[in-house]
Amino acid sequence: MAKKNLPLSQVYKLLEPGPVVMVTTARKGRPNIMTMSWLTMMDFEPPLVGCIMGEQSYSFGNLKATKECVINIPTVELAKKVVRVGNTTGSKVDKFKTIGLTPVPAARVKPPLIKECFANFECKVIDSRMTAKYNFFVLEVLKAWIDPSKKNPKTIHHQGNGNFIVDGKRMKLRSMMK
Amino acid sequence: MAKKNLPLSQVYKLLEPGPVVMVTTARKGRPNIMTMSWLTMMDFEPPLVGCIMGEQSYSFGNLKATKECVINIPTVELAKKVVRVGNTTGSKVDKFKTIGLTPVPAARVKPPLIKECFANFECKVIDSRMTAKYNFFVLEVLKAWIDPSKKNPKTIHHQGNGNFIVDGKRMKLRSMMK
């Protein structure tokens, strides 16, 4: 894997635009994948991320039990696989095999990175106080990876019911915003 | 204003893709605007939204004191104004006047809608338990408005430092995801 370390201070630039992500978890040596769009940055550095995970999902049980996950960001080329991940439960099948994605060992957590995704953020749960009421977890990104060969990655954004928008034009405006 | 009621069940379709929004607050009859990208859906209906607001901002004080705001979604045509809103503090100026945006009375809350935005969600704070630690608020959307004349609204997504991506192509995939 030709991925390089991404400084933790740069993580927000990839999550703030609201891409659909695939989250990997693992329990008892068995990895799983889910799709997710309900997440937000909560702090710059260390990067904190808030996310909602459906409590009926297999991944929710994994994350609650192990407190570790990886946020993987796919580009539009992976869109069909992203939807298949979302359409399947991992309780009985190994989605890596059935859908055709490649698990790669992470550096700081047990769940694997998804090789085909251009960015991967290894995370641990640091606050579960809103999990019971809202299925909300606060994650800290411990380690971030980026594929430097992807010069203009186009991510996808979900608008409900399988409708997606693909990243379009880029624009630079004079901003004092970080 | 030709805006129509948007059923609350449809709100997530506009926020889930991660657009930059402008949030309006008001205190003692004085409205303010801030830009925001750190927000996520937390539930479908009633729509719950989690958001982070910088504690040094004027809007943070307003939201903490009044527990009301409006989330306004701009399209790319408003990008320069969105950045000017982000570059200015509302502590001394009325950004509606200096930047050229039009406040319109809301139905359920005191902060105004921004007329120029194609969608507006009137919100109240329902949970502040993570505000002290993370500047995080849980909002409930009470009332939602949409401009039905905007057929293909292109929103913008922030990638840090004034770099934005504009919505590109739309794609429909067979999904069981809501």
C-alpha cells in the first residue's frame, strides 16, 4: 500500500465536506464494514469526530464493545460497492469477501483499513455518554493515512434513498476560516 | 417569499450531504449570522441535528442564551457572501446589512430566516449536556421551508482555508438505505 501518514491537523479537511464513508469494526478477529453519512468534525487536533450509528446494526455492537473503528473515505469509483455495503448486514457474511474489498492491518487499532479507499482514519471512542440516548459516539482519530497518488479524489454525498451527488468544481475564496 | 413547507421527514436529505450552512440567532431583537460546516443529522423525525459552534463566536453566546437558531442552506451563487459572513464577527456589525442578506420572520422561533437561502430549518436546542466540553448542541428542527422554484440547487462543501467543492453530477443507485 502506497499510503502515507496524513498529519492529524489535516483530517478535518477531508471529513468537513460531508463525504459518505465506510466504517470498519472488528470483534473476535472478525471484521465488518458499514456505510455512514451521519458524522461531523468536533475538534481540529487531536481530531475529534462525532458519529451516529444505527443501534440495530452489527457494527454498532462491535463499536460499543471494542471502542475502536476505522473511517475509510471512498471515491466515486467505489460507489456501487459503498451501496452494497449499506444494503447488507455483516451478521452472517464477510462483506470484504462478498463485496470485494481488501482489509489491510491498521497501525493503532484492530479493525482493518479498506485498501481501496484513498483515506483511512484509525479511531477510538473517547466519549459514550450520548450513546444510549442518540446512538452517538465521540471518536478521536489516532492515526491518519492518505494515498498521495490520488490527486483529485471525488467523493460522494448521500441525499437519501440511494441518491448521491458527486464532487464537482473546486473553488478558492479568500477566507479567514480555518 | 415563495417558500413552501418541507415535511420534517425530508430534512435529512438536505443536511446529510454536508453542505456549508449559515446559522442565524437573535438576542434582544438583534439578529446575527455565522457560517457552519460542523453538523450532522442525528435522527430522522423529528429531525435532530448535532452541531459544533466555536465558543468564542458571538453566535455561540446567542444560542446558549436563547436556545433557538435557524439553519439556512445557501447555494453556490451565495458563496462569496457565505465567506464574508465567516470572516466577520457580529459583535459590532449587523451582517444582514453589511453583507447584503435579507432577514425574514420565522414561524416558530425568534431568529430570522435568510431569504436568499433555498432552505431554512427553524430549530431549538434540546440537549446541552455536551456544550461545556465540546461546544456541541443537539437541535430539533421544528419547522422547515424550501423554495420549490430551485430545481437543482448546488450547495458548497468546505475543505478548509476557503477551499470549496461545488455539487457536481447526481447519481441514483439501488439502495435500501433511507
